[in-house]
Amino acid sequence: MAEWLSIIGIGEDGASGLPDASRQALAAANVVFGGPRHLAMIEHPDKRPWPVPFALAPVLALRGQRVAVLASGDPFWFGAGGSLARELAPGEWRALPAPSVFALVAARKGWRLEEVSCHGLHAAPLSRLRPGLAPGARLIVTLRDGKAPAALAAYLVETGFSASLVTFFTHLGGPEERVIATTAGDFDGAVTEDLVVAALEIRGVGRAATLATGRADDLFEHDGQITKRPIRALALSALAPRAGELLWDIGTGSGSVAIEWLLSHPAMRAIGVEADASRAGRARGNAMRLGTDRLEIREGRALDVLPALPRPDAVFIGGGADDNLLNALWACLPQGVRVVAHGVTLETEALLAAWHGARGGQLLRFELAEAVPLGRRRGWKSSYPVVQWCVTR
């Protein structure tokens, strides 16, 4: 099908800031879709606001006609462009972006955009920022509405970064632009406009999020059902996460392995399977608090839950492996899926050794000891050995 849809970025300077190509696309369109704010910026005989809740169907229903869509700034950075492009063939649309709000903020602040972490929090919790909170970090954050700046400042105070420098921009790039510079701890809640973006320079004594695999155990609430830090690092190394992949974490417990999997890249996906309702709730809480609220928890026995799950790229079994589970996995997993299983008991060790003999892969045994007080001296306290079987289906 010939190109029929123009996806046009527009800024707060309205129609006057559009380049010639965008003006021509608007003039040629039979219908223009957009938010009420954007539609008010242009003249056109057939302007149609997006439905609430947001839906693409009205645009797609006009396939083949000349249609234009207005979106804020760059439509492919936290905008409608990606959603539309997923439904269309490459030759059906063209994009005419304007500078994104992130580019405008970076230009105002004099920041190198490639060194800044950018977040769209219109429909996401503030905890998404947690992995990026470390002294010296710079973040640009688009916010939901005029109430969100106060919530953002409170969140920074709560996490120990009350000294962070915060610059709020409202109606950035337009005639009503306003700038408020403050610290999180001193913010008085003065921002009321709904169109707001924040530039953050993180300062304070809060606990910085580490980028290394094998995060401290005390970051996770747990009842003892947790893959401990050194073993977790070895598990993630064996799972070998790659951008955009899906993990099944069977017997997720505290969710620590799935959460670290998700922290490795923004496009990662994970499903934790947990039969114990209290542990499932604890894993959800850990995921939310640590900025990985996209962790999906399926409650129930693994054998009952697995058939309904989307096919994974990797599977982790932190404990409780048995022949029935491994046979079920081998029957349902496609070739190429990486499987990592841990065992502590003699029975599980024997099971994994047998499967290693039959299916190959790598079998490792870890024995760790920690220095602890022993009278007036110190001695080694050994933990239970862990056997790890790693195989590609």
C-alpha cells in the first residue's frame, strides 16, 4: 500500500515552529488526529481528537486516505509513533519529528544527551527511576501532571537524595515556558501546570544503585527463600541475558534473579512462577521498589502454570527441580532456550547429575565460606554447596 499516514511531531511553539515538510503534510491530509492541545495549534477543516482511552483504531480505519497524526516532539520517543508503526507496513507511513522534550532540556542545561538517562513517566511509577539514582547521575523525566513534581521531590527525599538539584520546565519551548530550579528537599510544590518535565542532578547520601550483577541481599525482602548474592551472580552469568529476552524464573521466591535479569537492560522481560502467595506478593513488592515493576508474577504450581506462558529465551530453576518439572520443560521448550538449574540437596544434586549425563551442558559445584568471629579470632563458616546445571535445550 502507498504511503498514506504522516506522523508529525509538534512542539509548544505550535504551527509556527513546523518545518515546510510538516506544513505540507498537514495541508495534504484529509483528516488530522491528535490531542486537543495539539489540534488547537493548527488550522484544518477535519480535526479529530484521540479517543479516551487512547486507541489506534480510528486512524487505522482510514487506511488508504491521506491522514496526519500530531504528536509531541519526537513521536518515536515515548510517543505514539512506535504504536502506529507496529500496525503498519514500512511503506504506509512517514515520520516528520520535531525536537524531543529530552533534546530541548539537554540544550537548556548544556548536557550531553548521550550521558543522560531519559524516562517517560506519564503512565509509570516513580520507582522506575531507582536504578539510575546515584550521586552525579543526570536524568530527564517527563511527568504525568501538575501534581507529579511534588511526588517526585518526595520520592527523592525518601530515597536519601534530598540534596538533588531539580529543574522543572513547564510548556517547554513555547510562549508560556516557565522554569523552576530548586533542590528536592526545598521544593515547595509550586508547579501546577500539567505539561511538565524535570531535569535531575542526583546528590545526597542515599544508597546508590549498583550496576554490577549480584546486588546485596538486603535490597530484597525475603523469608530466607532467596538466591544469595554470589550464587545469584553466577546464575545470571550462566543465564547470559541479552537485550529484549524473556526469562522464566521458576520458584521465584523473593524475585531476586528475575529482578536482576530485568535490571540488565530496559527491554528485558521476566515472568516469575511462585506457588506461595506470600512469596509472590513479596516478589511483586521487591520489583516495584527496585524499579522493575514490569516483572510479571504467575501464582501456582509450575506444572500447572507453564503451559500458558509465552515461550522464553532462558529458564532459571532456583530450587525444587524434579524429574516431572524437567521432563515438562523439555517437552514444551523450543530448541535454543538456555536452562539453568540449582540444587542444594543430595537428591537434587543426583537429579542434575543424571540430566547432565543424558542431555549434556555444564555441571558446576560451588562451595563458599565466609569469615565469621570464632571466639576472639575468626574462622570460616561454610554455606551449603550449590550444584548448577547449565544447558541449551
